Amino acid sequence: MFPNDKERPDPDALLAQVQAQDRKAARGKLRIYFGASAGVGKTYAMLAAARKLQADGQPVLVGVIETHGRSDTAAMLEGLDVLPLKQVAYRGKQIAEFDIDGALQRRPPLILMDELAHSNAPGSRHPKRWQDVEELLDAGIDVLTTVNVQHLESLNDVVGGITGIRVGETVPDTVFDEADEVVLVDIPADELLARLKGGKVYKEQQAERASRNFFRKGNLIALRELALRRTADRIEDDVRAYRVEQSIADIWKTGAALLACVGPRPGGEHTVRSTARLASQLGTGWHAIYVETPSLQRLPAAQREHILKILKLAEDLGATTAVVSGHDIALATVDYARSHNLSKIVLGRAHPTWPWRKPHIKRLARYAPDIDLVEIGAPRNEAAPVARGASAADGGPDGEPDTELTRKRVLGYVTASGASVATALLATPLLAYLDLANIAMLFLLVVVLVAVRFGRGPSVLATCVSVACFDFFFVPPRFTFAVSDFQYLITFVVMLAVGLITGHLTADLRFQARVASHREKRSRALYEFARELSGALQTEQIFETTQSCIQRAFHARATLLVPDDAGRLLPPPAATTPREADAGARNHRAVLDVGIAQWAYDRAESAGLGTDTLPASRIFYLPLVAPMRTRGVLAIEPEHRRWMLIPEQRQQLDTFAALAAIALERVHYIEVAQNALVNMESERLRNSLLAALSHDLRTPLTSLVGLSESLAGSKPALAPAQLETATLLHDEALRMSALVANLLDMARIQSGEVKFNLQWQALEEVVGSALRASASLLHGHTVSTHLPAALPLLSFDAVLIERVLCNLLENAAKYTPPGSRIEIAAALRGAWIDVMVYDDGPGLPHGREEAVFEKFTRGERESAKPGVGLGLAICRAIVDAHGGRIHAAPSPLGGAAFVMTLPLGTPPAMPEPETEGIL
């Protein structure tokens, strides 16, 4: 009798279910109010649900709500606890954003977060609001939020193609799929357009623009269909998860998913193509399976390869494919359909068969009366293929060539016959000591042994030969097939029946043991690979582990190709292990095509053997796709091409590749973390030294400057040589004091102690004061300014920006010969202003345009010019703190140019000049 939903659940599935429940118990619940577009009422529905929960006694906190000027939405906020927004400074403006720290400090049971796809202002903890929501959920806080269909990442381009407008703010589909609940908020397109005209969606001018662009009826209908379909897909996943959780085996016809059955008979391709067309017409997914029984294991290699090609065709047409092992094709098919909730089974029209054998469609109807059966008619002029369909064993190694299979099959039958005859000859001398019943047991033992070793067919032959030998050699009258006693006829029948049944059951057990052995090998290989990778701390260890494990598990040679910093794959090394030094490995490296591997890496798609991209290649190229990026390409050359077509083999290989990719990414980020830690410690030590040196040297240097100035001022009391020495001492003391001041400024800026005094002021004044302060340094140079006549006021700290200009002028004077030209210019560029200092000197070394802004970096290596390489680093720190940027470039005069870019902002309105009393 076919098993029902009272069967014992899968222990592994129950364990995974318990672990998932434990993880979800500590995490907050996420409910998404989902709609086709703005104005359908998502925020209103969320607020209505929050008010109901608050009325039931549950505390509710409003994190952020966007009313967009809608009075009815604003009215729903009355009586709810609203979290104050945080002000974030950006480009001279204050932007109100969600205060995640305040929310975590209050830890409400439930918080409302409108517009999940919103992008936070720069300077916020997370760039996206959905990331704020993830942190709230991890803290155990339940969240209600809203999102539109155009904001889903997977549908962003689809919506852009429909509406002509590409939305920049998106939410990953994983956030939507992993939500605990999705509530669809939907209204017809005509009703939404009426709300838009009535001013209930946007204000009048904005609504008029929206109705001409995004809010057109055709767009809204298409978006509504997308939202309904996406919600249906999400609900289908919920139904599947609930069936697994409750161990429900009955088919629920909530969808129209199809299951195509592929067999060894002709017509498999027609069945697959017909099912693909039917699934497209129904707008549903579909599966394709091949059930392998013990008798089908003996199919020729050509037939097995043809079946695998049909499964590959189904996979290319969008099906989920699998090779299922079982004794009964109909029973295994129904089991698969029930476990995947597939309500329709599609199979080809039955061919004429033996009258006592029921066709599969009748047996399917008996096993599963609740499943719809669709029979596909045969195509016209159908010709049997040269190689009929079949499969390899469930994930086992490739079959041998046809001649080898034939030889083994003939050997099995010959051995079965010879074993029965040999038993009769060996038992003949024992006739005087054993009863005929015991001798019959010896023949049954031979039947069992033959079934275990050679399978069902030889065991049937062994049974028939054993009965004949028992009759001829042992049953009176001996050495004839005549029977003197009718009871011996019953003995023959029973012996024949017991032999056939025993052989059949033994062959089935042998098949099950073989399938279990293959599955155990796959599981053990996966476990060993994961265990070895978990201890790998270097990329070379991952290479060696991956190559050795794939060699053992798949009987294939493998090579890992990793990219350089520019994203170009590097060729494999000559030999990384002794095993690779053999001729086979060298030949494998020789046939590698780095161009194909680069194609697979760039597109994150497999290529080569067994794929649609360059399938003639001997090597299969599989990209190593990690969560953050593609980490390389796994190149595999199998011993037999056929196993690349087996779905289970590909799935296991994909798992191996995923583990290797994650291991490579883990090692990469370990190196990044170690480098970051070393840099942090180095930076901390450097800052400590800067602070200590600047503070400890500042006081004696100040005294030295004062004393040298007094000494240089005593002209009558000093001889000319002494006066010159005093003047040089004073100049050097000033230079040393400036260097220490740079050290102190850098230490203060990096520690955050500098407080900016931002004021709206004219740039011309700061340029003039910087030129006056740098007059002694610019002696002997020609300095000119080119500033527009009507520059707007800028918001900056005048003292610090003057310091930037002084450092740039000092740098230009230091690295240019006397008589060189130095120019200061300014130009407006959109919402920015560029302030340039350039010269006609030797310029910067090629490739060091960015390096000169690093601390303790100078334009010339081992230069005799004074300085410690902090001036430009201070300039960058000050400009970055003002929200601008600075960079080096070639000068229009032929030397070096430094461009400082500052935001314009919105200056305050100037008061009108008074005209009263003027005649």
C-alpha cells in the first residue's frame, strides 16, 4: 500500500527545522506591507495595524514615517509614540534621518520603519534603511515596514523597461524572501488614478507630472501584475515550508507545477519540450526526473548518455532535474511529486507492452488518485534515436564501454550456470549422508550468492539450472528428468519459487546497497572537503585541498585559477604539489584555455564541457562565486565526459565550488583584517609619537625662536659674522617650529580635537592673507591670481583653509627653481568650486599623484629639501573635513597643479542696502 502522510519524518529535516526555529526565536519578526506603487495605502495599512496592536496593549514606537503631505496618513500618527529623528549634516544642510542608536537604546517590542528602500544620508551608520532594519531584527525588535515592487532588486530592470524610469533605490530580494510575513496592499489602477487626481497621493503640481510619466494606467496595471505574481511566489515558498514543517505528504493544488517523466524509450525529448511549452503557458515552474531501477542499470552507455542529454535539455529549458533511484518507477515518481508538491505529472504516451504488465500511467493513477496525469502524444514521424535515454547509477562513476558491459554480463550468466552444475557435482558424494531437503538448501545458497554477486538475471538462470540439476542428479529415478513421486513436483515448484523470490530480493538489496554506498561516498567526500577547508589559512592550502578532494571524489584533474588585482586570471603554477608533477597533470595544464576561464569569471557562468558555451572543450570551467564577489575559476577535466551530465554530480560539484569560494573569501578577509590591524597599530603608534614629539618640542622651540630673534636683533653688539650666524639660527628655528606645528596639527586633526569655525566668507580674503603669510617663502617667484569677479560666499574655517593655501604655496616654492611662475585660480563647476595652485616647475613623478598626500611622503625621494612630508597630508585632512576633496594633476604651465574642490552650499540672503535719505 502506498505510504501516506503518517510516515516517520526525515530526522535530518527535523534537525534542520529545530535549528532554524532556534535561530528565528532570538531574532525579531519582519512584516512587509507590499504594493505595486506609491499611493496604494501601504503606510496607512501599516499604521492601522500598529494602532490596533497598541489598543491591544502592545507598545509601539514609530521610527520613521513618510506622510508626503497626506492628511489622512498624518492623522493616523496621533496617539503613537514617535522617535525623534536625528539631524545629519550633509553639504551644509541638516537632513533628518532615522536615529538607530536611540531605537536600540529604547528597545521597543515593535517599531515602524516606512520606505524600506530609502537611502540614508552620508555619515549615517548604514547606507540603506533595510540595513538599519536588519540591525533592529538582530537585536530582537519586531519591525513593520513598506516597500514597492519597483524597489525589489530582481525586478528593478523589468520595471524600468515598463515605465521608462529606473529607480535607484533597491532592496535585495533576500530581505523580502526572508520576511516573516508579507501583506499585499492592492487597489485597482482606476481607483489609484482617482486618488492621484484628488491629491491623496502627491500635491497638485507633483501629481500632474506623475500622471504624465510614471502613473499611467498601462504602467500601473503592469506593476500590479508584477506585485501579485511576486507575492504569489512568496506565498508558494511559505506553503512549501509549512508542508515540510508539518510533514504533509498530500498534494495541495495551490499551484500548477509540472513533473515531466523521462524514460529509456523514444520520445523523451518530445515530452520535455512539450512540458516546457505547457509550463510557459501556465506560467509555472516544472521538474524533470529519470527514475533508475536495477534493470535500467544494465542499459548500454550510449543509452545512458542520451538520457542525460535529455535531462540537460530540460535543465536548459528551465526545469529542475534529478535522477531518482527506486525499484518501482511509478512509486518513485509519486514520492518525488508529493515531496515537491507537484500537482501534475506529464509523461509520454505508453508504447505497447506485455499484456500482464500495467502501463505506468495506470499504476500512477492507482498510487496517487489526487494527482493530475497528462499524457503527451507521440510526434509525427517519430524515429527512435540511435542512442536511447538512460542514466548512470545514482551519482556513481561512469559506466564502462558496451563491450566491457557485455563481457561482464556474459560472465555472470556463465558463472551462474557453472556454479549450479558444480554444486550438483560436489553434492553427489554427499547423497549418502544428506537428505534431499538439505541438498536443496545448498542449491538455494548458490542462488543467493549469485544474486548478490551478479544480480537478478543470472540468479534466475541459476535457479532454473539448480532445479534441473536437482531433478537430474538427486531425485529418483536419478540421471533422468522423470519424476516417480508427485511430491517432488511440489518440491521443484517451491524450490523454483523460493529461488526466484530470493534472487529478486537479494538483487534489490544489492541495488539499494549500491545506491546507499554512492550517497555515503558523496556525503563523506563533502564532509572531508569542508573539514579540510575549515583549517586552511593560506590560498595555497585551498588549492591543494580542492585539487586532491576533486581527484578523489570525481576522478578528475582540477586546477584553481585566481585573479590578480586587475581582475585578470593568472595561469596555474607549474607544479604546486608532487602529485601535479606527473604527465597527466602537465597535460591538463597544457589544454587549459585561460580565455574561456576569463569568460566564465567575468560573467559568473560555467563554460566548456557539458555547457552551452564552447561545449567541445575537454575542460569544465566553473566560477567560484562567493557572497561578496567571484573569487576565481575551477577548471576540471573529468576522465569520462558523461558524468558532467548527471544532475547529482553537478550539484555536488557546485557545492564543492561554493565551499572553495567561501574559503578563498575567508582567507582574503583574514588577510585584510590582519593588514588593517597592523595599519591601525602602526597609525596609533605614529599618532602617539606625533603628539608626544610635537608637545615636547614645542616649548623649547618657542624659547629657541625667541632667543634667536633677540640675538639677531642685537646688531650693534655683534660682529658681522656673528650676526649672520644669529640670523641663520633664527631662520632654522622658525623652520623647525613650523615642522613641529605641522606635526601637532596632524595629531590634532586625526584625534578629532580640531573644532571647525564654519563661517560664510569670501575666498579672496583668505587667498590674500595666505599670500601675505607666505611672502618670505615666495621671494624670488612670480605669483599671480586669477579669481572670478563675482565669487559667491563659501562656508569654511578661514584659519584652516588659509593653512591649506599656505602649505600649497610653500610646496610650490620649495620644488620650483627661483624665477618660476606660481598661479592661484578659481572656477565654478556646478555645485562646487575648484581652487587651483599650479606652477611651471618640474612637476610630480608619474604615478605618485596620490602618494604625495600620504603622511611622511615627499615629492622627491632622498631629497635635500627641508620638510618631513606632512604639508599635503594636512591639506587633504582639512579639505576632507570640509566635505571637499583635493588631488594633484599636471599643470597647464607644465609643472604640478593641486586642485582643492569645496562645496558651494546655499549662502544666506544678503540684506538689501538702505536707500532712505539719499537724494
